[in-house]
Amino acid sequence: MKTKLRIALFAYNFPHRKTIDFVDKIYDCGFEINLILAANFIPIKSPKSAFVKHTPLPLVSIQDKASQKRIPLYEVVHNTLEAQELLIKYNINFGIISGARVLANSVIDILRYGVLNFHPALLPEIRGLDSMLWSIYKDVPLGVTAHLINEKIDAGFLVVKQTINILSSDNFQSLYEKNYQLQLELIPISLNLILKNQAFTELKINDYNNRMSYAKQLEVKEKLPDYVCQYSKKKDESKN
């Protein structure tokens, strides 16, 4: 077991596929989690969605998963003095986000090796919310960026980023799933790069995207077949 990193997972305290999958993947690649800080659900108003995403619920709760792995878990608001005290109590030097709102500097600064986030789009090109939709709308390749965060949203230092392979048979659901799986695949790559103390390049700051309006989503829906065709052809051309 690698012991240099003492990891806190910033997670959600409700059924959340990414949180459970992140726990399993972190252990599968030879690391362990020393603390889980689980935040309760906060309702957020979002525009009507033009797309249907079939996201399976996890088979176990985060409480059961923590108990199974013997990880201390606390229900706590992430940007609080209580959270900071827990990080110090458990000698945490590194954080990974599987589910969190924007973390404050007072939390980030406690962690010697930083806080790792997996943004489901390429940075700095696509910052903010609904990143897959904005990637298609702005004709940017779909992918994932692993980065060490700072006080700015979807910024900080680039660890690694990759694009997904798009096939002519892909649709919105399959693209969403490929992008999700790529986040999991980048976990061991990112952690091993961080263990090597590699110097990471600071990300530039581009425009921030808010939730996409329903009208723009309809434009994305219309554009999607051409987008898939374009990027699947680029893949085929690169093979020749």
C-alpha cells in the first residue's frame, strides 16, 4: 500500500455513483482513503433538460462502503471549521473530489499535496457547468481534465488530460458514459504523477459556462449527429 498520500475524499452524502466508484478505484490502484467528508444534498435550480441520462444508482451507500473499507466518515459541510479540524485530526495531506461544491482556500491550504479534481471536459477550453453540452456546442473535443484546484473554479494546475474515442455509432448516452469512465481511468495515472512530485503547469483562465439554457440544449441536440460524424472521422483519419 502506498503511504505517502493521506487522502481525504470530498464526497456527497446521498446515493451518488461517482462517489462509490471513486472509492473502489482508489483502492483498486493501490491507495487508501483515510477520511471521507460527506456533504448533504443542496437543491439547485437548473433549466429543463433536453437530454435523458441513464445514470445507475450505486448498489451500496457511502456509509456502507466506508464501513466496508474501515474509512472514518463524517457528515459535514465541506467549507467549515469542522471540516478543517477533521483534516488536521487525521493528518490529511491530500484531497480528492468525487462530489463537492467549490472548496474554500481555508480548506485547500491545509493539504500539502493539494486537492485533485476530475473535470468532465478539457481545460482551459471548457470551464463550468454542463461541460459536455458546452463542449459540443463550442465544437471542442470531449474529454476529462485532472487538475489540482485553487481558489478559482475549474482552474489550478494541470495534471493530465485526455479525450475520449468517438465512434460513428455513438449517441449522447454513450458519449456521457465514455467521459465518465475516463474519469475513473485517470485516477491511477494522476495519483502516480503526483507521487513523482512532477511540476505541473498552471491552467489559463477562459470563460466560465453556467447551466445551459433549454433553447441552447436543443441546438446541441440538432448539432450532435454532425459532431459525432466529425470526430469519428478524425479518429479514422489518424489511423491512416
